[in-house]
Amino acid sequence: MKRVAFRMKLNKGCEAEYERRHSEIWPELQNLLKQKSISEYSIFLDKETLFLFGYMKISDPKLMDELPAHPLMQKWWDYMKDIMETNADSSPVVKPLEEVFYLA
């Protein structure tokens, strides 16, 4: 099982909307993420900087690599692009974080 952490950036004033959209996450997107080997997926918000910290476990990184091409993932990105920092293809700007400590 691989642990992955990353950060993204929320647009100012969009904190409540980001949380609302994730509290209503589409069931079919939840299923897709699980099918692509993602589990224990959490996102945390630093309210001072508006950085989002994401953490997930991945059992098969090759499956997760298929997500960007999936139409449902693209639809979600398009839905979220107005409230966060995104790339030209509407995907969120993601900065991988390096693990420097782990306590099992």
C-alpha cells in the first residue's frame, strides 16, 4: 500500500462551497476512486493559507494513473475549477509532498 500526500490551493472565499461540494460528492465518483485503488482519502484545509492537504492510500498506482483520462474525473474537475487553482485542462494544480516521517 502506497501512501500519497499532496497540496492544492483553494480560491479565497470558497471554503464553504468547497466543503459543501465534497459533502455532496457524487456516488459514482466515490465508486470510481475506489475502483482505481484509492482508499482512506482525506482532504484538510489550512484556513490561513487556503492550502488543501490531501492524503490517500493507493493499492495499485497504475490504476490511479488512469483517472485523468476518465470522463467522470474530468467532469468533477470542471465542476471544481471555479473555486480552486487549476491547470488548463481544469485539473487541480497538485504539488506532491515528500514523506519525511511515518509512525505505524
